[in-house]
Amino acid sequence: MYGAQNRAVTAVDYSAIVKRVYPNIADIIAYGGENADPPEYGKVKISIKPTNSAYISSYTKKIILDELRKYSVASVIPEIVDASIIYVELYSNIFYNQSVTNLSADSLKTKIIENIAKYIASSDTEKFGGKFRYSKIVGVVDSSDRSIKSNLTTILMRKDFYPSLNNNAYYELCFNNPFLNDSTTNAMSSTGFVVQKYPSYTVYLEDRSGKIVLYRLDSQTGEKIVLNQNQGIINYVTGEIQVFDLNIIKGTFSDNRIEIRVKPEYNDIIAKREIFLDIDIDHSSFTLIQE
């Protein structure tokens, strides 16, 4: 297929080669660097979402790139970029009539989760450029059992990032979906982490009127004590978060991952090109309420 012809392979060719070398792929996208932001001419960008993890290792990237270079001309440089993953979390209160079902609340919950997983597997959702359709998910919940009368479901978008520990660093998180802009509530929140300037406290990030603030909680009252009112900025229209000069010494979890959650402006979530959409059922919440 690729022969000995000295030519630049197309984006489709790159995808085929990668799948041959590394078959453990949930999805892959390849696109010309001229379409990147900012443009990088002479490159082909390749983003890979493994089946059972968020990213591929540096070692695996090297193996793939070594194979790709066999089929590229000198003027085209293949580059593997980590997948940009948006996790969608569901928070659903489900109202049901116990008198018309033999299922317990736990069994009913299991049935609902299984039906959501089946819908996701057969839909155009979990992929690069995927589309989350809120009405479809709500419909799946309602139709899971005749005892279910209605559901009230809200969603959050989440991105995880791994900080550069013990360094003053700039972080940019692009969701490419607009955020809720409501003066009565925060659109963004983070899990707790530790910074060099305040090593005795767990600190958090949230938005306030277009700014990102750094705060800690009072150990006695639970009150939020602001440590930096200008830690970053948030663009509600473009769905972009920028955090400035943050020296993180410890993340939230054992792998130092930090989770950022935002409330979307709209219930339908669209992933553009190199963004991979993932419906995170494990981080979602389903509460059965008997009428």
C-alpha cells in the first residue's frame, strides 16, 4: 500500500500506519499542521486515544514515530500530540414508582447505567470530534424501566491536568465549549492541591467575574479565604481557562493529577477535531428517588 514511492503520506495513511503498529486504540485523528492553532506548516499532527488509558507513553510514541518516518518525505514531519480529553459527568436525580417494578433501587440504578453505556457504545459520542446530545441521554434514562417517571439531570465538563511540580508554570485549559456565565454562581471549580507559597494549606481554584482566584478553606468555619485574586482569567464565550505563575508542589491524587470542572452554557457538548469526548460514568452520580 505504501510501497517504495518517495511521497508524503496523507492523514488517512498516517492513521492506518499507527493502527498497524499500535492496535490498542479507541480513536485516532491526523490533520495537517496548517490547521493547528497556531498553524505549523510542514507537520502532520497525530492525536491518539488508547483504549484503556488517557495517553500513550513516551516509549510508545517513539516506536510509532520511528515507523511513520519510514513513509514520510523530509518536508513532512509527523508529530504525536496528547489527546485533549473532555470528560462529561452526569448528575441525575431519577424519580420512579416502586409499585410498578420488582427491581430494587440499586438494581434499577445498575440497569440505567448499563443502558447509558450501551447507548454510548452505539452512538457518535466517545470519539475525536464527538457529540454529546443531552436529550438522548435523558431519554435513555427515562426509557430504562417503566417505573421511571422522570429525571432531572445536570452535566459538568471536566479536564484533568498534570502540573509541572516545583516550577512556576502557566496552564491553559481549552474546552472549546462556552461556560455558564452567571453572577450568582461559579462556573469553574478545582480539586485541592498544594502550592509552594502556602505549603501548609490545601488550595483551590474558582472563577469570579472573569478572574481565577486561588483560595483555601478556614479549618474552623469552612469559609473561603482568598490568597490570590488574580491567579488567572476565564473566557466564558470561548471556553478557555488560563492560570498564571502557579508553583504546584503536590497535586490532588497519588499521580498529582488535578481536576478542573466547569458548568457548560449549553447541555449539548461538541468536541472539535483533536478533542476527545469521554462520558465518565464512574465520576457520575445517579440518585433514585421514590415518588
